[in-house]
Amino acid sequence: MTSPSGGYDEAAVEAFRIAHGLDQPFYIQYLNWIKGAAVGDFGYSYMSEQPVFETVLNAFKNTLKLSVLALAIALVIAIPLGIVSALKHNTIVDDACRFGALLGVSIPNFWQAYLMIIFFSVIIHWLPASGFGHGTDISYMILPAVVLGTGSAAVMMRMIRSSMLDVMGKEYIQTARGKGLSEKIVVIRHALKNALVPVITVVGLSTGFLLNGSVVVETIFGWSGIGNLVVDSILSHDYMMVQGSVLFVAVIFLLVNFFVDLVYVWANPEIRYDKTS
């Protein structure tokens, strides 16, 4: 939008304002945006002139890949360690698990990310320090997924331990043991399932956090996800992209919480969402 003399071209600026509806009053702009957003039209990017929804959706697909791997890592770490910590209550095993969870909760994501880059990329050259690859190269996903997954695993592990300790003291657990059931069946079929309800809440919140994109982690590792998209859009003053991204993130978080409510019913059949409950 610059003129040959180096200043801005008033005609080009005015044409840009008209094309994007910026010449209209603010309330008209807002109503038009709401009307378009209701049918999936978030407008066009100021920078790339591409549809906002299409750009956000592509970024979300990349974040989804990273989130699935990070959540899998979190669950693989949290569930067994949480159960073991509860079963070995007040032993050195329990202390070690709690200390590991404390480290996971306390270490900031950005610091852990740089430590892993220095060790795995700079020192031993096992994994790429950053980048996106082709979006399917798992080597680019491992470091950011581990950073995201270990942080979530620490929170999940502490909740699983606490919930399991509460359930293991219930009378029906003692009854199951008195009937001669093996400890494995008692833990998995009776204790774990009944301990899941509070854990599901934490898993749901962690899933929503991962799907909405970790701004810090995606920026450090150069991952082309929705978190990185929001940062780039803010820095380039691409307000249409920022608005569309924030609305998309809010809808995803609502859907995740709705799904968590449905999972509650599966985990605990006594929970019912009807008028008689």
C-alpha cells in the first residue's frame, strides 16, 4: 500500500478499507462478523487474503496431531505411576512418584523445552531442534509432545493417586478382597473405574488445553499449530485472524467439556442428566 514516493497510497488504503468493510460503523462491522461467523465465515486475513476459517482449521489439524501424541504420553506416564503411588502409599516408591510429579508441575514449559533442545538436538543430535517438517514426520513432534505431555502427566498423576487412595479405603474394596479376588482385579475393575470421575475432569481440561494449542511450546519449536498462528496474527495485527482463532478455540473447549460430561455417565452410571436426577 505504499506509493512510489515511499509513503502510503491513500487510494490503496481506502480500497482495502472498503474491501474489508472497515469503512462502516463499528457496530455494523461487529454484526456482519457475527452473522458470518454463525455460518462458518470468519472473513479474510488482512495479511494473506486467505479465508480465516480455512487457515485456522489447517492450523488446528497440526495442533491435533501434536495433542494426540502429547495426551498419549501423559496417560502412559500418569495412569501407571498414579496407581503404583497409591498402592505403595508412604513408601520410597510413593515418594519418588510424588517428587517426579512435583518437578513436572513446577518446571515451566519454556525452560523444559530449551533444556530438551540443548540435550537432544545440540549435544547428542538425535532430534531436530524445531520445525514442522511435512507435518507427518514424527521426529519433529517428539520434543514438543514430550514437553506438553509431561506437564499434563504430572497433574493427572497426582489426581489419580489422590482418587485411588480415597477409593482403596472404601468398604466395597475390602469386600472384594474378602471374596478372594486377586489384587489386579480389585484394582482395575473396582478401584480404578470408581476413581476415574474426578480424574476425567483433569484429563478433559488437559485435552482442551492441548487442543487449543500451547502458545509457548508451539512458538519455541516452530510448530505450525493454532497457538503459533495466534501469536503471528497478533504480531502482524491481523485482527480478523485473531478473532477467528479465539472463537474457534472457545468452541473447541466447549465441545471438549461437553464430551467430558458424557464420559461421566459411562464412568459412573449413577450420574444421570435428566429431570429426576
